[in-house]
Amino acid sequence: MSTLDVLSEDEQLVVSTVRDFVDKEVRPVVRELEHANTYPEALIAQMKRLGIFGLAIPEEYGGTPVSTPCFVLITEELARGWMSLAGAMGGHTVVAKLLLHYGTEEQKRRYLPAMATGETRATIALTEPSGGSDLQALRTVARKDADGGYLINGSKTWITNSRRSALIALLCKTDPEAEPAHRGISILLVEHGPGLTISRDLPKLGYKGVESCELSFDDHRAPADALLGGTEGKGFAQMMKGLETGRLQVAARALGVGRAALEDALAYAQERESFGKPIWQHQSVGNYLADMATSLTAARQLTLYAARAAEAGRRVDMEAGMAKLFASETALQIAVNAVRIHGGYGYSTEFDVERYFRDAPLMIVGEGTNEIQRNVIASQLVTRGGLDR
């Protein structure tokens, strides 16, 4: 059975269209763009025309909505071509979901139509230099000013697309004295302006092309209506829900990188000969390929299982955590084994497997480290009384 069989005919066509885009437009240019660390302006423009930035936005706001399983498979296709392209729409989609679930009608109408076309790009700002995975310990503070708006002070780091995103969903403390701490956390919809400085682009092992930046807030002013949903103290729970989508997206990115690495390794193992036969016929290489394909198939099914649960409207922090954990670890192992199969050529920048080897580690630490995912899974197992059946 094809993976696409879980989708309607219309959604199968959408995924096939993205696959063709990747094969015809992305793969021929990705190596040059990636090695030069060049922002893919032309490819992003084509993604806008394909409606990729509106996948989570309803038609009434100008979007081209698809089911969560379809979103996962589109993300996989993009990451198969270049993981950075999937990253360019990852945080954007989380912000769209946050607005849909929690935004006021005014906020939805202000931002979603431009987000649907990609005219406005959005990102989330969570991580802080001293905080890492402990989001409740964040130090960025937004205090009310005399006009009822907010003055924001603090810093964020590893914020993807922040130079080119006109809208930033900022997790911050609006009540630093609140106990427990999460009750004082809110999300502000922040736009660029005085007091917001993007201080530098962080150098990275992989994930090239798109920027990951440090942000500094020095009395940056946001109006009162920038508060997501209009009620303070809801931000931590809102963002945890948003991260369910984020973790499904990271799992799907891992599927794309893992699939690309497997496909390249399989092709090379059939072309390359040693000791008078194609190397896939050597048991050690054949075993690698068998294990790579088996684990990738399992990771995809686990990710689609979580996506179907999300589409049904269920809470999926555990399921999304499982998918992100397993798919990212799988992608990392497949990327390493693809290098093994290519031998010395796997270490050469003339082959794409070295890029997969550099891109895959991001998924084990991004959107919550895998150590955090295991904590979430264990906690939910206890809370739910075991696995759902």
C-alpha cells in the first residue's frame, strides 16, 4: 500500500505536486545553494505560489488547508529535497495554528490572509541563551506601559527565519512574580521595530540557507492588542499545544532527510561494485539497507499515527513526542549508515550524503531535545495510565 493511500485524491495530488517541485526545482540546485549558505529566494517564491505557507490556514482567511497527515507528507517531500526548505515553513505553521486556536477574530483577520500567501512570514521565539529546554525559566519580560501596551526586555536565541519573518510569536513573562511560573507566561504577537535587534546569525553545522538568529529586546513596545487571545497568563499552555504541530513537523523533516539518505545509499549500492559484484550483495551492506528501510517505514507510520490523532482533535503531546523522538533518531542513524555505504565518497562534498549527515542532528535537539521528549512520554504514560488502545 502506498503511503499516499491515507489521503484523499485531492491531497494525493498536492503531495505529488510538491514532489515534482522538489525533483525538478530543488534537487538540481540544492548542493550549490547549501554549500554557499545562500538564502533560497527563488525556491521560497515558488513555495509561496504552491500555497505551502497557507497549508494550516482555512479558506475563509485565504489559505489552502490540508489534513495533518497531508501536511506531514508535504513536509517530508520538502525535507527530502532540502531540510532547510521545510524549516522555512515550520515555525510559520505553528504561528498559524496558534492564531487559529487562540487568536481573537481581529488578530486572525489581521495576520492570516497575508500569512496564507507567504507575503507575511511568521516564526516563534522560545529559546533563551540561559534557558534551553526549561521554558518556564525564561527571563524575557513584558511589562505594561502607561498606554496599556507592553515594553519588552530580554533576549532569545536560535530563532529561525527571524530576519525575514515580519511576525514573531514571542513567549515571555507578563507577570514575573506568578506562582507557579507558567501562570505568568503569555504570547505576544511582535512585529519588527525600535527596540528589537537581530544581533547576529548563528553559525551552524548544517541547516544552511535559512537564518537562525539571536534577538535582543530593549524596551521594544508592543500594543495591548498584541497579546494572543487577549488574556494574560495563557501563553505556556498555548505554546505547548502549538509545539504538538512543531514536533510533528520536525518528525516529518526527519523522515525526509532519512528517505533522501536511504534513496541515495540504495542507488549507490546498486551502481558501485567491489569484488566482482554490486556492493548491496555483500551481506554487511545489504543488512544496512534492510535496517534503514525498516526503521524509516516504522518512523513514517508512527508519525502518521500521531498526525491522524491530531487531525481527530485529540491531545497528541505524547504521540507527537514519540514521532519526533523515533523519527529523528532514525534519520540520524540512516544518515550515518549512508556515509558508511558510500565509503570515502560519503565524506566528500561532491555527494549529498555528507549534507544529510550534517542536517540530521538538528532534529534530535530541535523543538525540544529528545531527552525532553522522553520526559513528556513518560509523564503522559503515567497520567493516562498507559498507552491508548
